[in-house]
Amino acid sequence: MSHTFHIPVLGLAFSIDTPVKVAHYGISSVISIVDDILLERMRHFHSENLGENFIAISDREPDFRAKRICAYLNLVRRIVAKKISELRMSKFEPGSEICKYFEMLPVNSPLKARYLEMLQANDEQIKLQNQEELRDEMVSGAIDVNIMAKVDKLNYSKDGEVMNEVSSDALAALRGFATSDLNASVVLSAGMNPRLYSYLEEFEDFYPCTDGKLMKRIILKVSDFRSAFIQAKFLAKKGLWVSEFRVESGLNCGGHAFATDGFLLGPILEEFKTRRSEMHGVLTELYNNSLHTKGYALGEIPPQRITVQGGIGNASENEFLMDHYSLDGTGWGSPFLLVPEATNVDEDTLTKLTQAVPDDYYISGSSPLGVPFNNFRRSSAEQQRLERIRKGVPGSPCKKRYLVSNTEFTKQPICTASREFQRLKLKELSAKGLPQSEYDQLFNQITEKVCLCEGLASTAYIRNHILKPRESQAVAICPGPNLAYFTGVFTLREMVDHIYGIKDILGTSSRPHLFINELNLYVKYLQKDFELHLYTLDEKKRKYFSKFHKELHNGIAYYRNLVGRLLPKSESGYEQFLADLRRAEHLLDSIVKLKMAEG
């Protein structure tokens, strides 16, 4: 791989065509394939720009969802192939795109070293020969896709009958990817879905070719070792190899926040480091046994990478994570929202992000999935939600129905962010005759849900001038809280140079360390969780809080032992790190003592 970092999936639309923008520079990125309507419209947009004839795939066609996804991914592959081919044929001239390709490579990249040697060559014939060799070594970044395993609703026929399981949203999305021309990975996130994982067995591309290589690969996005091991064993028993474990901070990330039970990133990575060999051995045996049973020739075990993402803010943190935990790469997501060359962010939202302060980023209950969701207070979608409440019509029209799940009031599932659900739920709430404080708390929980299907897609329509008349212009965005410390609009080159320590774009920003930021988020999360269960603190929840509290203390102790390797004692940051640990520990203990007493 050319680079040691990747750009993770960013909402629905923000990274929907990021490979088109960065893959020819060797940078890997991830596309969400949840929204086939968005993918179809972006296929139309890019087909026209490419001069290709666009033939729409109607939602009346059989298996239209998988066909739309497949068609879009094939188009992206063709665009990237065309761009990297044009780049290879271009001249090595100062300021050229081909020079940019090599200049953005990591400092310790052997390919970059050869590029620099080529520039110093005095013999013109040798220089030209070196340039041809460099062209042959150029590779494009991966065009990977993301499927949220839990976003897997069953669909209904026009007669109102439930369709078969392979027509479910996640399985259809997987089928679209699996039947595409991509040589790439599917990133499975949001927990284990046995139905989806078993469906992987149906596609030959996930099994080794005659040379032992995989045409389609599996990446698991996980937040702890135990979950990663369980999921990987489930797959290995089916002859399916996990090519990468993408470890993500439970809370210090963008999008949905899958909080661990107080396990912090440092201790989690330590367990991956110490048990990596053990896990690889177990998975290898299960994998080989399954392949043998299925009649595949046993060959060399495919590579298995471990990477980390979520909240990384500067080159020193990036380097420490890579070196100390023996990682194969890192993910940088939210900062790329400030790089128009790489992502889709409309002008209004981009301006608000550059002017934001830390309090503008918060973990909310906005997602209809019922999972904590990283939100941005100043987004137009949040302003629209509040305005609808003020007008007495909370909730959103539900058009795409990707996140429908609730059957409290209806036979077929509806979305908890929908106007229909919130009207029915608030009517039920009013009939309970609760004290005002309890009523207000529950009212806020119900109306906090926001339509993500529309809100997370609209930015691509606005940015690319393809918004239809009467379509909502409200943009939902879900950056990680780390973005608060990036206060500008940056070029792709500037962001890449920042990641590799060539340039510091944070300036004088007084940003706490990655590990401190995450610890503080967990303490705040615990405090909020206490408040949400103020009236329902039973014994089970007490035990949960007690375990959470204990694990946070274990994490603090781990960081105290680690700080000597993390920061030189001579630096001011060393004492600041310890002071931040003490402050978080004091707040943690005071919260638990007070709330347990209240309960």
C-alpha cells in the first residue's frame, strides 16, 4: 500500500465519491452503500461528467438495490482506473500531479526515496529510466465499501408480504458489492449479523483464487478484542478470512458511537498487540480446516492487518500508535471533512465547521437506530428539528425507510424519527400524567431523533448542484469531537503533510492528547447515562455502572504507566497529561459517588 493511513466511511454522502477524488494518489477510502437512491443519483452525475450514457435502474426492476450498487461501484472503478492511467502517462514536472503523487507519500516510503533519487540524477537517460520504473510502481488506493450490519430491514412486496431474506437491505448491498468488478474490501461495522455473515459464503470472490489471493476481502470494524475474535472465528469456520481488524475508539469517532463498557483505546490496543499471534493461530487453523472441507487447495494464509481510527489529531500520536502497538495503519476521518478536494461538504456546513468550538460537538440520541450518535449542534438538520418542535409538528417525513424498526403502533415497522411515530409516542406520553420534569426528559428523548436517511445524503446533492425542487436542504453531519481542534479549510496536500508530520495545521491549538480526549468523553458519557436512568436505576444498571467505573480506573492506571513512553519527561505535555488524568479521575469518582447515593 502506498500510504499508511486510510479515509474511513464518512456518513452517507460525505465520502460517497472520495475514491474518485483521492484513489489515483494511492489513498484508500471507504464508500457507504446503504443508500441506493443516493448511489444512483451520483452515478447519473458522474456518468454525465465522464461523457458516458446513463441508463437508470428503476426501483421496479427485480433486485434493483443490488444492481444500483454494483453499477455505481463499477463506474467508480472505471473513473479511478482512467485517472491513474492518465497520471502514469503525465510528465515529471515541478508542480505536476504525478510529482504530487510521490511527494505526498510517507517520509519513510522506499518509493518516495526512489523518487527523490530520480530528481537528483544527472544523467538524463538514467533519469528517464528511473521515471519509467516509478510509473510502473504507482498503484491506486483501495475503493472499499461499508455495510452497517444492523441496518438490515426486511422488505415488503407490493402486496404487503415480507420478501425473502436475500432481499433485505444489508444482503442486497453485499450482493451489489460482491458482483461488482472491484478488487476491494467490505468493511462490516455495527456488530455481528449472522444472516449477513453467513451470506458471504455464497460469493466465490471471498475465497482464495488459485494463487491464494482474495478478490474480495473482509474488514471488521470493532471496538474491542473479544468482539473481534468472536466475529472472526465465526467467519473462519465458514472459510472466510478477516483481512483487517479496524479498531475504532468507542466514543472518539464520527458517526454512531458504540461505547464499550469503559474500555479505553490504549488498553484495547494493548490486548490486540499481546494476543495478535494467538488469535492468528486459532483463525488460521479454523480457516484451513473449513477450506479443506469445502475442497479448496490450501495455500499461503492471506495477510491480516490491524489498524486504528478515531480521534487521532497529529503526527506524533499517529506515529506512537503505529510504533508502540505494532499497527499496520491508521484511519483519519473527520479532519477530511475540511478538505473539499476529498469529500462532499456543502459550503454552509463547511463554514460552520471551521467556526465551531468543542461544545458544538456532542454525543446525542439522534439516531433512529437507538445507538449514541455524534452530532453537530450547528447543523441545518438540527436547526430544522428544533423548528419543527416549536411549530408543534416534531418528526420528519419518512421517504427512504432505511432505518425503520419500530412496531409499537403499526404492523409494519416505522422509523422513530418519523412524524408518524413521534405523534403516536407523544400522545401515549401525554396520557401518563407524569411529573413535569420526567415528562420533559422523555419528550426530549422522543423528539431528539432526526431523519438521517435524508440529512446525511443532502450535502452531496447541494455540493454537486443536483438538488431537486422541494427537496430538503437540511444537512445532518456526524463528525467526531476531535474536529473541534481543526479550524480551517485545507488542501489534500496540507492534510496529508499534517498526518506525516511535514506540516502542522493545528498551530497553537491547545488540544488535549488523544487518550485524554477519549477518557473525558467516557466520563461525560457515564454522567449522561446516569442522568437518563435517574428514575430507573435498578440493580442490573448499578452493576453496569460499577463495572464501567472500574474499567475507566483500570484505563487511567494503564495510562499512568504508559506516559513515560508516550511523552518525554522534559516536555510540558508530560506533566499536563498527568494533570489531565488526575482531573478526569476526580470527576469520575465524584460523579459515581453522587449518583449512586442519589439512586
